[in-house]
Amino acid sequence: MGKPKANSRSGSSGRMRPALTPEARENQLVSLAVDLAEEQLRSGTASSQVITHYLKLGSSRDRLEREKLEKENELLRAKTKALESGQRVEELYEQALNAMRRYSGQREYDEYDD
């Protein structure tokens, strides 16, 4: 009965759309590997490495590490956004100062470079 499953697996992977990007191809391969690991775990033929891998994924320590990484990524995104916002504020201040100089009859800041 193992062979029909293998044939059905190769049949289903044959119907899979070809990946358009390397990232999509990687995702397809990861998905196939996870499916195979699940099949091995269900049939009792999984290696000790596969079993250990999935046991570690389910541990509370691993969940905390993943949560910590997510929070660190969130913090980096917030810092990046703050830096971009700060740059935009600088541009707005410069535009406002130039506008005030024009209104007062002075040359703009950029004109001093000529």
C-alpha cells in the first residue's frame, strides 16, 4: 500500500504549477518536505531527526524564541518607519524655511550654493 501513496504523491506534485520565482520554488519544496515528514510521522517510519525537529518546534522555548524574533522584527520595522518619518519632517522644515525666506525677500537656501 506504500506504493500507491508514493504514486499519488508524485501525481499531485506533477500537477503543481511551476514556480515563477526562486522564493516560490523554495516554498513548494518546503511544503513537499513537510508533507513527507507528516506522512512519515503518521506511518511510524520517521527518522529520529524528523521526530526531534518537530518536537523542538512544539516546545515552549521554541515558541518563546519565535515570539522574541517577531517582536525584534516589529521593533526594527518601527525604527525604520521612525527614521523615514524623521527624514520627511526634515524635508518639510527645509521647505517651510525656504518659503519663509521667499516671503521675506531673501534668496532660498539652495541659491547660496551657486
